[in-house]
Amino acid sequence: MTDENSRALYDRALSVMPGGVNSAVRAAIEPYPFFVQKGDGGHVIDADGNRYIDWVMGLGPLLLGHSLPEQVQAAIQKQASAGPMYGTPTEIEVDLAEFVVRHVPSVEKIRFVNSGTEATVSAVRLARGYTGRNKIVVMQGGYHGAQESTLVEGDAENPAPSSAGIPQSFAEHTLPVPFNDEAAVREVFDEHGDDIAAVLTEPILANYGIVHPEDGYHEFLREITAEHGSLLIFDEVITGFRVGGLGCAQSELGVIPDLTTFGKIIGGGFPVGAIGGRAEIIESFAPSGPVFQAGTFSGHPVTMAAGLETLQFAAENDVYNHVNDLGEQLRSGLTDIVADQAPSYTVTGTDSMFKVIFTRDGPGPDSLEEQCKTGCRQNPTCPRYDYCPKNSADVKNAETERWRRIFWGKMKAQDVFLSQNQFECQFVSYNHTEADVENTLEAYKNAL
Ligand SMILES: *Cc1c(COP(=O)(O)O)cnc(C)c1O
């Protein structure tokens, strides 16, 4: 396997781009990432012609894989050849909005923007504008894009910016709590209840190892926010149209948030974000309400075409059965391998997401008979329950360096492309096959 072209490209990139990349996580691969020439089904081919089974799938947006069905490709090309965009509305924005409103339980109205980050920025502004309050409760280890209100670390007592360039006075209004910890949420509401605009959370922590909610956790968040006149915002940028099919994770959980942020899949592989929710709240966006929000590219016709055709294709074909089946095969295969070779590790994920967290402590191989078989569900009767990650601190305590420095490269050497570190999630697409799953499980067997 040579990587001369990737190395040469990275060398050029380092001269003209910070860290040689346009998004920080891409440089997590050391000494340099491979550059992609093109995608092919469930595979990518790099600049040196190496071909990998791709479980990164653009970090989430590619539900259908790299080879789009003909009707999806045709719709995108037709839209692009009608001129890129106009600065005035188009029918396809209404079509996609109607589709989302029809399928996602909590969404009565929606506004499209250009990235998941922009969606969470706008949702936070909307929650503050609607409630007239300042504070936002977030989950430690949750990811809501590169934005001032959520790039915050520490705890509710001592929140601090997690990036240079963010004033402490911004971080002050953000209250980070551990995921799955009802007492911590109760405490911040006891202290700040009157000034909490919203609780903003991913339904499943999908950017931090994949941590599943405990039974009843989101019902609890729904109740306590309603009690205090705060909004519940689900950030479904990753889980939207991935977990729970077209109804998103909220339909699987049976919890109706006030607002939902979308991104990734809803744009069919093109830059996108969206904020949906109760009509009365969404109407607070300008021009119908006082919360300013605007964007030159928002509702971009090519993106709307890609998103609509992708979701329509998924509605009319066996997309979710296919990806969820393969997801289950991967997770149950990994559960067996881990029980055999690394009994302290935890297999996580649901639907078409999967990951192995390199947790350090476990119950020992003899007692694993009754464990969660297709990804951790925080089941109290699972022998792994006392050891499986419940929040970001538990994931952070895993063997993250082994994952990154040893394991990732061993998988790459076997032509399997996994996400760049222990924390990012991996995805099954409609283009993946059972052979991809078998080859990948074989590679895990050799690498773990
Ligand atoms: C990816 C992601 C974002 C950020 O979306 P971008 O399009 O990268 O700005 C926000 N929230 C969650 C849950 C995400 O997974």
C-alpha cells in the first residue's frame, strides 16, 4: 500500500491551510490523512488508488452511500443545470419542508440553513428569544458544532470555553451536566430554573463514543423543562433520518421535543442544516417574529433536491431495513469478537450506527452470556451494566490512545476505513453489503 500521492497532497495543503485541512477532526489521523479520489458504493478510493470499505460515510450524511441511485443523481443534476441558486424561493424548498413535517412527530414548521452548526446557533438564539431567558443546559461530551454557546467544558458550577477565542462571558450562560444524570439536571434547575431557556441534547451521544440514554432519561428531561417553562431541543443532526428511520430518534424514543435541529442526511450529502419544531416557536424567527435569522444559501435548491430525493428514495425502498440489518450484524458480530478477545470493551450503537469503546474494566468473559447483544442499551440486567459508559467521562477513560495509535492503523492496513478517533461514530449505508460486514468483522478479529 503506497501513500505517496496523499503525502504530497498533504505537504501542499500544509502550506496553504491550517493543519492542512478544512475541518479539525480530519487531521486526527497521523502523520497525515489519506486524500480521497472518489467514492464507489460502500467504498472509497484514495489518491494512490487504495480502496477501503468506508464506515465513515462523510461522518454521517451519506445514508445511501457513495453511488447514488439514478433518480437521486438525475434530480441533483437537473437542479444544478437550472442555475445554482436565485435569492428568491423555489418549489423544492416547500416540497422538502412538507416531507419533514409529514414524517417527524414534533415538526410543524421548519427553517433550512447551511450546516448543523448554523442550525444549533439559530436554535439557541430562537430558544433565548422565545423564552426571554439566557441559559442553555448541555451535556458534557455532546457536540453541537463549532459554536460559541456550546464549545464549553467544565460543569454547571464552573463552565469555561473549550476553545480559544470565546469570551468567558459567553460560557457563563452554558450549563454542562453529565449525560444520563437526572440529579445533576435537577440541581441546575433548582439553582437557575427561571433563567434556563432550553436543555439542548443529542438523543444519543453520537459524537462521543455513542452513549445510549438510560430508560426514562429523555422523558425526565421532557418533564422538567415543561415544568420550568424551558424548551427541550433535540440535536438530531446525526440521528435525524438515521435512528428511527424517517421519524428520527424522537419517534423511537417516544419523546416530543419543542425544537429539533437537523443536518447531515437531510441534505443528501450537500451542506445543510435545519431547525424544526412547534409552529408557535418557529414563527418567532424573522420575518414573522423578532429573532433574526437569514442566509444567502439557505434552502439551496441543489441541496433541497438531494435531500428530498434521498429521503423519498428511503421512503419507497428498503433502505432502513437494509442499513439497520447490517448494523445489527456488525454489532452482534463485534459483541462475540469482543467477548472472546477483549472482554472489557463495550459495543455500542443502534440502527445503522456502531462503535467499539475500548473500556478498561469489565465483568470478565465468564459472565457475558446475558449481555446486550446488539449494542449497549444501558440495560440494568446486563452483566456489563456497571462498566458500560453512561456519560462522556466514562468514554474519556477508555483506551483512547490505543484506538488512535494502534488499532485504527491496523484496520486501515486491512482496507477498512474507520472514524478518526475513539469518539466519532461509524455508519452503515445502503451501498454496503454483507460481504463488507464479513470482511470488516474479520479485520476487527485481527486488529483487536
Ligand atoms: C455534525 C454535528 C453538528 C454540526 O454539524 P456541521 O454540519 O458539521 O456544522 C451538530 N450537532 C451534531 C449532533 C452533529 O453530529
